[in-house]
Amino acid sequence: MLAPEQLADATGSGALAAAPAPRFRVSPAGVLIPTVSVAASLGLWELISRTNTISQHDLPAMSTSFSALWTLVQTGAFWTAFARTVRGWALGLAIATALAVPIGIVLGSFDLAGRAFRVPIEFLRPIPSAVLIPVLFLTLGTNLKSEVFLATFGAFWPLLVQTMYGVRDVDPLALDTGRSFGLSALERLTRITLPSCVPYIATGVRISSTVSLILAFTAELFMGIPGLGQKVNFASSFGQTDQVFAYAIAVGFLGLAIHLLFSALERRALRWHPSQRRGTS
Amino acid sequence: MTRRRALGLALEILVPVLILIAWQLWTAHAHTFKFPRLSTILVDFRHEYLFAKFGSDVIPSLERIFAGFGIATVAGVALGVPLGMSTTLRRFAIPHVEYWRAMPPPALLPISIILLHSIQNRQKIAFIAFFCLFPVLLNTMDAVRAIDPTLIDTARSYRVPWHQRILRLVLPSALPQIIAGMRNSLALAVIMMVLSEYWSSSSGVGYQLLISKNTFQFGPMWAAIILIGLLGYLLNVLFVLFEHRVLAWHRGWRAATPQ
């Protein structure tokens, strides 16, 4: 699915180079300008639609779309669908993490294992997960299992690759020191390898959290599995354009919330890392 | 050590081969029409895509990928440079950029069709370009922001005109990261192509995938899956080669700089 951003870092300065920095500091202008910008674009949307620059049939006015959303959020059906999408996303991300991190540690620690699976991984990773939809129709069927499988499959690859890079980046001196102090392999894993990998895994989790949501939603939209995606599909089939827009707005906010949450988690994991590095070298 | 390296190489070749053999053996024994034999799939692949449907389906998909990717790259750099250089512009754009990049792309499939009145190239290319924009835009923005201010100030005090500053200083400094963004965008373009064609279209490999599934032609369906996988893989390989050429100066410079 999405190629991990960190791997694409052509500057060669390691997998941590592209860690997201907060893009603006809080200051009066830092609050005011974005607010004005959002208000202006919402106003522009209203204007384009009300003046029929784009027909209201195609582009429901901003106020129409948001009032449709307001009506929807007062229904239980909306929140059931919302909860189902979140469930698919969470299960996908959790299962992907539970699989990718241990496998990544094994493939990253043992050179031969890494080489043995290099070609299959390089081949499977860039495959768009969406091609599995027809296969899932035939095998698991239109249910939660398909949704979770798809989300897991997509979220697995960025996490796997990040973990492998993290393990390979562990300071060999620290490992040797641990060994000469008589730490067992298990202790070296839990006290040296895992803590050093945490920032890489955090980056992987951030990327995968987005991927998992996209694929959970895709499964619902394309396969008719209950959730927000299915609602969009119904609304678009029945030509309820205002609802199509309302659901898109809602999904956008869900995506934004997940992105902001996991970016914050990643920053926390990263803050710890450089100080640790400076201490050891 | 050399024995170990030889073992590594042998494993690297052997494991994929074993996986393929296992697939063939399993499908030959399973006798289920949903999973045709690998050999059957390959025959179907040759029959369908070498080159009967190459012109009618593979070429249109590639056109859409490259057109969308091209538009996204140009727009991403053109927007990313001013956004990286001006804090005010960045503050103005950030809410929009953050919202749209977090939007799951399929949510906009129905909207793109409604707004553009099209399920043809216009809608496909617009959809691909829109979502491929963000990796290039965000990477350009961050790279331009990260340029050493001393360099910019020096250029300014030597009265280098602004367009020369952008062309000779800003763009080359940002290039490695722009290219990193482009690589993500290209991978995304393949995904967006499949999604948009699978949702609604009348040609393309995503359309073939949908049609073969709906008509229970499982050999061609698997052939389409393999084709899309190959497409994603090969485009990535080609891009890495391109990157290697374009950034040759950058690697030489890095190698010469003591770390």
C-alpha cells in the first residue's frame, strides 16, 4: 500500500529523518490565519454553490452539507456505522502490529532470515492492497473478517519494514556491551533492541494507522461491509448527494483525528531517542 | 564468511522459488475453482495481457497513472516552494493540507464523479493527481523550510534575483526530498488507479479485475492481480533507477563530506 515515507528518504540520512515536526507554533497569528483561512474557504464553498457556479445538485452548499451531517450525527445509525469503521481500523492496526513487530525483529536480527524473505517482501510491499478485494469477495465474504484482513494486510508492510530498519540500526556496541556483561539473549532483546526500535516502530504505527483506516473504509465502500463506507455507497447509489458530502466530511475528520493522535505519539517516542543516542556514543 | 554469503544468496533465490512451487502444488491439489493453478494463471496472463488487452487496458491505466502523477508533481513543487518559504502562506494552507491528506481517498470517489460528470480519463486523472499531490507537497514544503538560512541570506546579500535563488539554490537543495515524495506519490498513483477503475470505468486493468471477478473468470482475475502487482513493482524499480541518476551529484557530495 503506501510506501513508508521514511524509506523513501533519498537523503540517505536514516529512517528517522522524515519525522514530522510540528508545522506551526502557537502564536496569535498562528491561530488567527488558519481560522480565517478555514472560514474563507467554507464561505467560498457556500458562494460557489449558492450562485450555481457549480450546480447545487452536484455541489450541495456548505450549509446544506453540514446540516445533513448534523442530522446524521443525531441518529444512532450513524454512530453504529462510525463504531464499525473504527472497529475495523483498530483491529487491523492491532493485528498488523502484533504480527509485524515480532516478524520484523526476527528478520532484522538474523541476516540470513532477512535475505531469505527479501525478494517476497520487496514484491508484496508495493502491491496495492485493493487488488485483494475480489479475492476476499470469494473467500472470506462480505463481513468484518474481510475488512480486518484487508486493513491488516495494508498496515503490515510499513510496520514490518520500519521494525526491520529499527533493529538493524541498534548500536552494535551496546549489544556487545550487553553480551560481555552476561545479559541473556532475551534480556538483550527487551533491554537494548526493543527500546532502541521504539521510535522506528512509532513511525511505522503512525503510517500504518492511516493505511489501516483507508483500507477498512475501502472494504466497506467496495464490498458493502457495514460501516461508514457502506453508508457512502448507499448515499451515492440513491443520489443523496448531501449525504455523500456529509459522510465524506465525517470520514475526513476521523482520518484527521487518527493522524494527529499518532503523530503526537510518534513525537513523544522520538523525543526520548536522540538524548539516549547522545548518552551512548 | 564467504560461505555465509553464498548461503545468503542461495536463500534469496531459493525461497521465492519454493514459494511459487508451493503455490502451484497447493492449487493443483486443492481443486477449487477460486484458486486456479499458478500455471493456468500464467497461461491466462499471457493470453490476456501479452498483448491482446495491452493496448485497450494496460496503456490507458498507465496513461492515467503518469498524467496524474505528472500533474501532482508539478503542482506539488509549485505549491510547496512558496509554502516552504513563507510562514504566513503556510499558516493559511496548513488546515487544508492536514485535512485533505488525512481523508481516506475512496471517500472522494463518488464526489469526484458527481463533480466532474465523468468516469473517463478526466475523473481518473483528477482523482489520482489530487491524492498524489500531498507526498510531493509536504516533502517540498519541509525540504524548503530546512534549507540553511545562511545560504539564502548570502544569496540575498549578493543580490541574486529571486527567480535565480529559487532555481539555483532552493530547488537543488530540496531536490532529494522532493524525489522522495515523488516516489511515494508514484506508489500511490498505482493504488488510486486501481481504486478509481474498480469503482467505475470502461477500460483499464482495474476494470478488467472487476469484470473478470463479476463474470467468475478466476484465471483472468488472478492474472489481473499479478499484472497490477508487477506494475507497482516495476514502476518502483524504474523510479529508483531514475532517482539514482538524478541524485548522482548528491551522493557524490555526501560521500565527500565527512560525517
